[in-house]
Amino acid sequence: MADGTFIIENGVVVIDGVDLSDHIQSCEVTMTQEDVDATVMVAAGTPLGTIRRAGKRDDMFSMTALSDFAAGSLHATLFPLFRDKDVFTVEVRAFDEAAAVNNPVFEGSCILTSYAPISGGVGELATMDLEFPVSGVIAERTTGT
Amino acid sequence: MKTYRVVGGRKVDEHEPGTTFRAAIEPRREARLIRAGHLEVVPNAKPKKRKPAEPGAHKRTTEEGS
């Protein structure tokens, strides 16, 4: 049986079209949908159980990035997106290769609702935790670059 | 449609640093990418005037190709 498990090494994170992979320590692509209670009355003697429907999607990209104020780097790319309340694309893939069934690209239109450019203690690497809530849903693409 | 050069050290829209590409980038995003130091607009070069084809040029080409 083919084993498709993998260790994350050369993942790709593209924010607003800019490849910021070399500053991303960890990344998570999360897709959730509301658990809507659709329970109705049951006949006497019938056990009452919760009937569920999948409701509204609420997707998110989360990542930990290395802080960097150099020109053309992380802060220069991200802060304008936050300050100007822009909507922008985020793309994440597991391998630095073309999109394929075994290398899907997860992409969505996002906003940046909070921004903490400096975080860390003395002697620690300055990092920032980023959350990109998706406007709409995350799409999976298996073709193209 | 404009021509852009990737001027930062990062790939932009899959284009490597130092390369140029033509694209229709939405103005707000274009301004953002330029201000952030990722792109610059390459002024459109004036199209070169073509020399009128010499009489018999087509014939010579045909002979070379045959």
C-alpha cells in the first residue's frame, strides 16, 4: 500500500501573492462548519437523540511567523493588509511543487483581524502568531502552479 | 496589462526575483506590492520601427529553407 505520509520540510505559504515561506515556522489550515441542532419531537417510546445538520463554514489559516521589519519582508507585506483592511489571498501547500492530487493547494480570500508584530521574551526569537479568517470558504486546488 | 519586475527577494505571483512579467494587477494590490518593495512597474518600451521588407526577401528565405 502506498504511504503518503510526510514530514513538513518545504511547504509553501503565499500571502497576497508573495512567497513568505522562509519566515513561517508552522502553519495550520482549518475548516469548520457549525453543528446545527435539527432535533424534532419523536414518537413516544423512541429514544430522543440529537439530529444534526452541518451549517455555516468558518475557515481559517493560522501560522507562526518570524518577525522581520526589513524592506520587502514580513512586516512590509502584512501590516498594510491589516491597516488598510484589505481582502487578500492566502495559499498553503505541503510541498514546493506544482499543485496535484497529492499536493493540493488550499487557498482562500482572507482578512487580518489582529496583528502583533513583536512577541517574545529576552533571548527568544521574535515571532508572531497570525490568524487569517477566510471570507467565504477555503478551496482545494489540485492543478496549476 | 502592465509589465512588472520582481524587485524584492521573494517570489510574487509565482515569478522569481529579478524576472519581469505582464499582468493585470488590481490597482490597490499593485500599490500595495510596490510600496512593500516587491514589484516595480517597467515602463513600456517604445515599439521599434520595422524595416520594410526587402524585395525578394521572402524568396531568399524559401531558397534557404529548401
